[in-house]
Amino acid sequence: MEPIKRKTDISKLKTPLLSLILLTTLAILLFTSTETNNSIPYITRNPAVAGTFYPASKTSLKNTIKTYYKNVKDSTPKDVYAIIVPHAGYVYSGQTAAFAYKNIPDKETILLLAPSHHIYFRGASIANVTHYKTPLGEIKLSEKTGSIRQALNKASLLYTGKNPHKKEHAIEVQLPFLQVGLTGFEIIPILIGSATDYTDTKKIADILKKYTDKSTLIVISSDFTHYGPRYNYIPFTENKEENIKNLDYGALEHIEKKDPESFHNYIQKTGATICGSKPITILLEMIQENEPGLKGKLMHYDTSGRITGDYTNSVSYISYIFYKDNTLNKEEQKYLTTLARNTLESYLKDKKTPKINKNVLSEKLTQKSGCFVTLTKDSQLRGCIGHILAQKPLYQCIIDNSISAAVRDSRFSPTTYDELDDIHVEVSVLSIPRVLEFTSPDELLDKLTPLEDGVIISYGFHKSTYLPQVWEQLPDKVEFLTSLCKKGGAPGDCWKKENVKIETYQAQVFWE
């Protein structure tokens, strides 16, 4: 006889058992079933070194980084491709890192490459998480991460052994700097194993370069020379400070050359204990292939030996950037001043604009950029109008503002065709404006650089700007700011008010 099949009546289960079932189900839903938009479980990598390498308090952490930024006087070139920054505790290397991070423009994706300090392996490792967390909040991994993981696995360069990410600090300490300085970005965090050889670095670079573009910033996390018995590296015992610096600068020479092979050979020859040498080599491979025209700049150098006053054991910290030099060459400058002149002649004579052969334009001339066109007659201003923000391609910006300076500057009567022989044309190509942070009028005055900074003042509904060359007429900082406030219709002391907003930009200025 078949046994009778009975349906279980949940209502008759004992309360403790029912509660256990419900709680277990809820736990499963909470920890394994939350989905992201690409159907990957929502998994967060929690901070491992908050409270030791950097402050665990959100407020304290943010204030610490802002203080580092305020101490940076040297401005970072704006079109940054990659940075090399240290990863020690903030009390040692935080200020050095800030020199590279400050003023970096917003990027959609941050590719972070760092060495593994706890697990020895070959290749690259990507944590099986969807987010990294710091006291400042969570950061989402880029959708590109999955494709990179697959490509590395296909090349037999994806390490999937014991988790090297759980205790690792080299990526984590970079994240708060990004969170304070940037908005709306995602990350691709990758650890590179110490067993990765030179051939491997070339292969990894070939994979990664396919997933970087103009919206990507590459961050290389690396300290430099680790000297002393603690690190089992004592190549010299005399003149430690000088010799350590020589060793570090020797490595920087090869980095500046953007030569991955010579950098690799230097590490092999000297045994220099640069923990991120493999990530740096990968970066140099990517630059050599993708961006050979980049320029390098050392932003800051320091050592723990200098900070502590003891070189028995010392770690070096460098802040280095690779950036695109967007300065216009002489041919490009000549093209734009000629374009401005031709525009004036065509428009004032026939209300037409020149026809542009875009095939002969350089990349810089077609990039969106802010610009001003200034017209003078007998050394006196005759018209000056421009766009501060990058709204149109540079060549079009010149056309539009040549016309506007001639006939739409309300301070002057329209320029006539008969005047053109006496008109002098000056062009200013602007960088992207950056908000200037300060806590007092005195600090504002201290941060301004005459003849270099163009200044924008926003106060309530009032807004005005002076180009950098206005400093020639108003060299005194107080007089400059007072005049700029009045130009926008605001009180002359508006620059001293708490709710004033100050932005600065730079300009490349040239003329016929």
C-alpha cells in the first residue's frame, strides 16, 4: 500500500522552528541574493586598515585629506593620464600623495594597479567583489572589470588562489583621496604579484590598454626604496640620505624616459626595493604603446627617514604624474591668429565666416576649449569677448569670439571693416577653471599667482572674470580682486565674504 502523502501545514509548526526558517531565509536574501544591474551578487570589500593607516572617522579622514590638499602649492597639470603615488600610513606619505591627486579632473574610471604585500603569486588578481568600502562610503567596480578578469584568465595570468585582497592596504589607502577629489567614478582595482616576470607585465599591459580611454585615470600605488635591516636591503652604510635619493632618482630617470625595459633592468641591476616595480613596468608598457607623447613630472619626494630623523630604516615616497601637454605649438598658434583675422575680414565685409578644412586641423584645434579674443587699436582695448568654459571646438571658439569681440562688446561701438588695418588681434586659450579652496581672505591672497592665474569671482547673482594678463595693469592682489568684484556689479570687498566662490584658470596667450 502506498504511504499517504500529507501536506505540511506551516501554521501548525512550532513558533521557534518557524522563526528559525524565516530568519535563515532572510539572511540568505540579505547576504547572497542582492543583485547589481549585471546580475553579480552585491559584495563589499570592507576596509582593512582604517584606523591604522588613515583615520577611521569620516570627518577626520576628510579633513585630513583637505589639509594635505591645502598644503600643495604647485598645481597639477590638468590633462593627467596616470599618477604614481605612495601607500604608507598617511602620517608618512599622505602629504606626498596629495601632490599628485590635487586638481585631477573628474574621470569616469580609475584603474588602480598595486603590489601584493601578503600573498606571493604570479599574474594579476581582482577581488570577487562589486564594491570597495572606506569610511567615506562605497565605490562601485567598473563593468569593465569582468571583461578584464576574463581576458587575464584566458592568458593564464589571473591569480585565483588564496585571497590577497582581504588585508592589503596598497589599493585601499588610495580610495579616500579619490573620494574627496573626484565624483561619480568607478574603479578597476588590480593587485600584481611579485612572481610576475617581465614578459608577463607586457602581456598584462596589452590586455589593460584595451580598456582605457580618455575617461580613464591610471593610479599606480608604490613606495620606493625600502632601506635598512627591517627590509633586508643595505647596499651602503654611509651618506644614507644622499645615496637613497640617488637610488630613487636613478629609477625616476627611466620612468621619465617611459622605457619599461630599462626600468626593469635598473631594478634587476640595483636590487632597488621598489615594491610597486611590476605595476610601474606595466604602466610604462601601456604608455609606450598608447601614449608616447606624454610628459612626466615629479610632483614631490620624501622619505620616512627625513620625517622621523632616523635613516636606520627608511622608505621613500614619490608623487609622479604623466600628462598630456596641451600647449599649442607655433604652427597652431599661427593658424588661430590667422583664422581670427580672416574671420574679421569675412564677417565685417560680407557677414560671412571662413570655410574650414577640418582635415588639416590638429587634434588640439578640434578639442573643446575655452578661449578669448581680444582686439586692440592704438594700444587701447577695442573689444574682448570669450567663453570661459569649453563649449565648442577651439577653432569654432575663435571664429565665434572674433565676431563677438568686434561687434557685440557693449562697451564699444561695432568695429568696422575700414578699421581692420589698425586692429591688433590677441588670442587666449584657457584651461579648465578649478575652484580655489581657502579659509580666509589672507589665505586666498596667498594662493593667487599673478600673471599666471585668471580669476573668476561668483558672489550671489554676480559673476566676473579677469584674464591672467590683467595682472599687468593690476599687479596688487587686493586691487585686482576689488576691481574684479566691481566689474561684476558686486561690492568691492565681495572677495572677503564667506559665500564667495573663487575659481582660477590659466591661459596660453599669443598674438599676430
